[in-house]
Amino acid sequence: MNNFLNKMERKFGKYAVPHLTMIMIACYVIGYVLQMINPNAADYMMLEPAYILKGQVWRIITWIIIPPNSMSTDLLGGFFTIVMLFFYLSIGNSLEKAWGDFRYNVYIFGGMLITLIAAFICYFVFSAILGGPVSIGYAFSTYYITTSIFLAFAATFPDARVMLYFVIPIKVKWLGIVYAAFIVYDMTQYIRLIAGGQVIYWVMIIAMIASLLNFVIFFLSTRSFHRFSPQEQKRRREFRQAMEKAQRSTASGEGSSGHVVRGPAPRHRCEICGRTDISNPELEFRYCSKCSGNHEYCMDHLYTHTHIK
């Protein structure tokens, strides 16, 4: 998948939309303004296949404008809405800088496309099951799209800290786990309703899975989990032990004979894990264009490291 994305980026990277997070937040602001002007505005913008097939094709785009959460009219609610928008702007910009515009575009637009396809599939399937057109637009929204952004940030920068309730410092990875737990809990509640005979709630589960499927696909296909396997952990321990033994032997040999016999120097070395093209010839190494100076990383850490400025 990494090789495929690299090839696609070389061909189509120039067409990537820069500052995509800022554009998304601007769309949400427009959505809030429209809802303030007309509380029923979302009814004319939501992703409803039944109306799209009747000619309301603008809904294919306008559902993206509907904010993930309703804006409260009171002062406190408005304040937290603004904080939420700035928070998503911050983490989205961080992902754009870490991944590059093209990969971030693929992640966001991929999630939206999967959601759009899932909505039409649900419409046709459940219309056939229930014997008539069904309304499913309520289930497909930008809520889980923004959730996928947060999960991507938590997976990319697990040790980054945020101030929970502006007071409690907490690592993002723990918040990501809490988010995932809430998603699983919501799914179990819908499964209970389905078990009670209300099959229409499958739409909610499918909508959740579709909106988050880009996160699963992107991270399982572009991140190598081989390094976490017991065999890899054992190999790395043995390699460190061998290197330490070689260094001790080199030090003693230099003291007795006055010269050191060294092996070939590695051409590539990852600045995060220290692996080289000699210790791991199967790895690919790349220089990071976002870091100041020449800093090289393996493909496991190229898109997950903190940039050096």
C-alpha cells in the first residue's frame, strides 16, 4: 500500500487540495450559520439517497457541510463549539504536515466516498427488505468522519498531550482508546435493538463502520505491525546483544593491537529505531522533506515521527 501511495503521489500529488482541514472547518461554520438562520436547513442538505434519486443531487455534496454536532444557542455551548472547531483544526493540520497533503486527501476523501457508497447500498438493500423506500439520511453524517481524524491523530502522535477540560494533561492515545470504547458501546446498543427485531438499526452500524473504515484500511495497509511480533522482538534483542558484544570486542581489540577491524558502514539508518540497510536489508529508507536538514527514516517511522525544525 505504501508503494502504491508513493506512486500515486508522484503522479497526482500536484492535484492534492492543500489546507483541507481549514476548508472542512469553514464548511462546518457555514453549516452552523445556515442552521442558525433556518433550524431545518440540515433537512435539505443531508445525505438522503431517496431524494438524490428524485433529482436533489446537491445532497451528494451538501451533507459534508452539516457539522458533526449541533451548535447550542447558549453562550457556554457556543464557546465549547468554537473550542471543538479549533481542536479539530489543530489536529487536522498536524496530520497534514506529518503525512503530506496527498495522503491526507486520500484519507479524508476516501472516508467520504466510502460513506456515500454505503448510504446508497443501505438504501437499496433495506428498501428491498422492508418493501418500500426508506429514509436513512439521519444515520450518515460527518460525526464519524471527524472521529476518524481524531483516531488517526491518536495513532500517529500517541504520546502527544492535550488538556482535558483545560486542566488535566492526558496523552492522546488514552483518549483514542476511550473514543474507540464509546464506538463499540454504541454498536452493542444497536445490536441489542436489532436482536429485538428492529433490523433498520443495521443502518446505524453500517454508517459507523463505513465512516471509520478509512481509518482501518489506511493504518492496517500503510503501517507495518511486523515489528511488534514476538519473533521480531526476539530478533531485535539478539541484534542489540550482538552489537554490544561486537563493540566490546572492538574496544578490547583496539587496546591490544592498536587497530580496529570494522565491517562495512551502513548507507541508511533510521533516526527513530536505529535500524540500517545492513541490519535490515528488507527495509526501505527515505529522507523526510518536512524536517530541517537531512534526516532519514524507515518506512515504519517516516509518517509517524515528530518533525525536526
